[in-house]
Amino acid sequence: MEINIVRALRNHSLVSALVGIAIFGVVTYLEIREPKYQSDSLILISNQNTVPLVTPQKEENVDQKKNAQATDIEILKSRALLTRAIKRLHTKEEITPAKLEDNLTLHQSKGTDILLVSYVDSDPVKAKKTLEALVSTYLDYSSESRLSPLKNAIGFIERILPTVQSGLIISSEKLTTFKRDNGINDSDASLAAVYQRKQDINQKLFESQASLNELQSLYKSLEHQAGQIGQTSKGIIPSAILNQDSTYQALWSQLNAVEIQYSSQEINYRPNHPIMRQLQERRDRLNKLIQKRISQVMGKKEKVLSSGPIQQDLAVQLLKARIDLTAQQQRLRDLRWLKTKADVDFSRTTRLQPQYKELERQYRLNSQEYESFLTKLRELKIRDAQEYSSWKIVQPPNLPNLPISPGLFRSLLVALVPGALAAAGVAYLLERFGRSIKDPEKIKELTNLPLLAEIPFAGRDKPLLLNEQPHLTTKIDPFSESVRSLALLILGKKTSSKTIAIVSSVELEGKSTITYNLASALAELGQKVLIVDTNMLKPTIDKICDLPNVAGLSTVLSTNTGWQELVQQSEPMGSSHNYQPSENSSWSDSLHTLVSTKLQQITPGYLSPDVLTAGPSLTNSGAWLASEKMENLLNQWRNSYDFVLIDTHSPRNAQALFLKVDELILVAGMKLLTRTTLTETMKVLQTSNSNIAGVVVNQSR
């Protein structure tokens, strides 16, 4: 889990502060216990062969110059040169190269050829003498290094350069030939394009196959419909073609009109009546004309079934489905051919890519090698042409009069850094491995449950919503805002969860206080709420509500007394639905939104919750809670109330109750909770197969 250092410091402020102050004090003492003197000297190091002085044709990289300066300084601080300086001192005191290096400082000013050499010691005279020995050693080193191996380096590069150039030409020709023969300019781009084309064709092939399946299903469905009305696709499709011919449609309309007229006249005349014979002749003539038109349109003599509007519409659909089916089959064949070609291209490109990469890599390496040798050869020739001279002392080592330390401000600043780091480190370790839990995110990690709400410190002894009068105050109360937000969350996701048990790992985590306040907030939202105190060993709800506890849940369970007779009314807080909240209150915004969208369907008026206290103590209270009578009571309460909030005892004592309620809410008090107790509680809840809605973190406990 990612740990917030600021929160960790706040959670473990006392221990972190003590550790930080202790480290700060120790470092401050070490800094100021002994005075230090520093002797300085300046050396001109221009025109020497270890520092490039001439700008090459190509501008020198700034990072390369810094690296060269750092390399020179490391050489000057090497053990060999420091040992030679120690021999120059001729002192009986044992001085090691490591001690000399710790007190030695070398710095080359930016943009100059001046080297600042400083040495620090508790004795100013010793500091000056040691620095003189160091400077003399550096001057000797400068004279010895005048005979540089530049000539050998130049000869080596000139001998090997033709071979490197030949290798570059060969690799370039191989890469160019490979690109030309295989039509590849960039292997990655070519492979990506071929792969994308293959994917596109596969997608189109999939879509085309799906469309073909749909058309085949449609065609079979239409054939089935034709069969149900005594038609076949072979006989009904010619009818669909003729339905598109205007002459055929006109003749068919006339025939329908004659048929209708004939049917209507059958009532009035006999079949041999002149009018009936005339209609029969006209019908026969129209049938002949229709058959003739069929032969003209179809090109051959086809059997065309007579059809009404339903048959005609079905025939048109069958014809269109057959055309679409043929076209889709052709498209599918084309796409399969394209897929085969794309697969071949992809396989070929994939096979060629490693060869291309290897040729390209070889060309790049040869090119870099050739350019590197050319650059180095040009640099060496320019440096070889320079005039080499020894270093010169610009300022000889001085005898320091004033100590450079202790400086109070500097010592405090130096000590502040390790002190702060130590404090942060201790806070991190305590947060990461400590037994107590100070971070809500750690609770989420250990329980693997959603965080429903984070209740801040209330700032008063009795953080009760019933004691508030929101219409008289414009100040936002974080405690009340958090509880009301939790109520909105529960009301917003309300489905069948009416009975909610509130449970905590240990006592004094604020479980009962949150239970009562949550019930009051739900009552503000127009919900009918009942609070039931099942803690028959150490009841708390009656004390919070200031109600008598002569009889209660234990009375109902152990006698025939009805629970309705023992329910008590807590004090309402006034006209909660009519007050005008502060404009800065997020509770007012959420309540206004919920009222406008949800509370229009519920009956307002339940301004405070009903309370059923625990009653007198019962032996073996867990068995009573597991009884069938308790389950019947829960069912009755579900039918009588919108919400039933149950204040429980310890998880083990109330374990039998957890399966009877709709869901649980776990209250975690930050000041009392430990990893062990939280882990044990989660084991009990998981063993009972409880429906745990989430965790409410109580910062005031």
C-alpha cells in the first residue's frame, strides 16, 4: 500500500518529533564541537594536455566537458598522487590518503582554467603546510604529463580507420540491396501496415459472414412462411417479378374487379344468366391476357401462382433476400481471397523483419564507430598542435586566521536535513509495520471492504444530531455532514436492505453514537426508523437517548409482551423539513437534490427515530438473539419500518444475529483499533457468511 508521509507524520507525531530532535541534536553537536581552518590556493591549468583547450570544428558537448573536468579532478585526488604529497610533508604524524582526501576540495570554476585547491584542518599551520605539499605534487604531475601519448593514439586511429570505413560501406550496400529487393523502407512501419490490413480484412470477413448468416436465416424464414400459405420460393418468386410489371398489375386488378363483381351477382342471378355469362367470358379473356403477359415478361412459360397482397409482399421479400444472399456470397469469396493474400504478406514481412533489423543494426554500429574515430582523430590532432606548458600557481597557499566552522546557521541547517529524514523514516516504519492503524486506506486494505464514510472529530462531548438546529446556524459541522452523507448513501442504494446491524471490533469505537446519529439523519430524510439495542450486557442507546431502560428487547424475547408496547420515541429536532440551510453546506445541496428526485414518493413526517432499548440483562444473550422469536421480530420490524438499525454487542456474541439481518456496517475507531483486533473481527464476520456493506471510519475514536 502506498503510504502518505504527511499523514504518517501526523499519526505518529510524538515519536517522529522525538527521533528527529535527537538526530538534530547529535548532528549539531558533531558539527560545532571543533573549529576548522581552511587554506586555499589557485592554480592556472591552461595549455595542459589533460584538459581540452581548443574548440573543435564541431562544438563540444557541455556534458562531455563536465565529464572531462570530473575525470581530471578524480586523477588529482587519486591515491598515488596523495601518497606522493604525504611523503613531501616529512611529518612523524601518521596521515593516510583517505584522511587527506576527506579534507581536500578541488573545484574548477565554470568557464575558466583556474583550479581552486582547498584543505581543511583543525591546525591552521598544518592546513597551510599540507596544501603546499599538495600543490607541489600537482605541479610535478603537470610537468610529467607533458609527454603525452597523443602520437601513438593518432597513429593507431589512422591505421584502423580504412578498415572501419570499408565495413561501413559494405553494411550500407547490404542494407540498400535488401530494401530494394524486398520493397521495405521501414520494417516496423511495413509490418504494422500489413498487420493492420490483415486485421481489417479479418474484421470485414467476420462481419460479412455474420451478414450472410443473417440473410440465410431470413431466406429460410421467408421460405417457411411461404410454405405455411401453400407457396414455394420457386413458384412465388416469378410472382414477385411480375408484381413489378405495370401491365401485369393492371390486368390483375381488372381480373380482381371482375371476380368481385361476379361474386356479388351470384346472389341475384343464376350461372346461365346473360349477365353471369358475360362476366365469365370477360374473366376468361383477362386470364388469357395475363398468361400471355407472363410469357412475355418471364421469357418462357412459367407457372405463376395467383396471390393476394400477403403473397405478393412475401414474394418481393423472397426475391430481395435471394439477390442480397447472392451478392453477400460473392463478397465473402472476395474477402477470403484478400485474407489469403494478407496472410501471405504478413508472413513474408514477419520473416524478413529480423534480417532487416540485423542489417540496420550493423550499419548503425559501423556508422557510429566510423564517426567516433573521425571525431577523436580530429580532436587529437588539434590538441597535438597546441603548445604544452606546465601549470602555474596564481595564488600560493595562505595561512588561515579565522575558522570556517563552526557556523551556527550552517550547522543547524546541516543537522536539520538528517533530523527531518529520520523523523519521516520513523513515521513511515511505524505506519508500515506498527500494530495500530492510523490510516483509513490501511483499513480498506485489511478488510477488503468499501469505505462508506469517514466521520471526523465532532468537537463536543455528545455529537448528537438531535441537539442541532440547522436553521439557526450557518457554520458547517463536519461531523453532521459526514453522518448525513452516509445516510444519503444508504438511502440512495436502498433495495431490500431494511435491517442493518452496526458492529465494531472493540468497545468505545463510537458504534452506538454513529447508530443513533445515522438513524436521526435517515429520519430527517422522511424515513421511518427504529433503533434496536441488542447489547443486553452493556446497553448504551438508552443513555445516549436519555430514555429509561426498565423494559426492552430482553423483555420482549423472554415474555409475551409485544414490542409495540415498549418502543419509545426519541426527542424530535424540530421542523427539519422547513429550515433554510447554509448556502455553503454540501448536506443542503444533497438533501435538496434527493428531495426533488426521491422524497416526492415517500411520506415525510418521521422527524426522529423510534427506540427499543436493550432492557434488563439476560444470561446467554447470544442464544436469545439466535432464537426463532428474534427472527420473527426482525420480520415484523421490516414490515413496520423503512429502516431498522441494530446496535450490537461484540462480534462473537452477536454472531447468530448476523445471518438474520439484511446487511452489516463495520465501525472502525481510529484511536483504538489494531491490526490484530480488526483481523479477528473480519474472521468472525466472514465465518458467519454475513453481508457486509462496508466500513465507517470514526476519527473521533
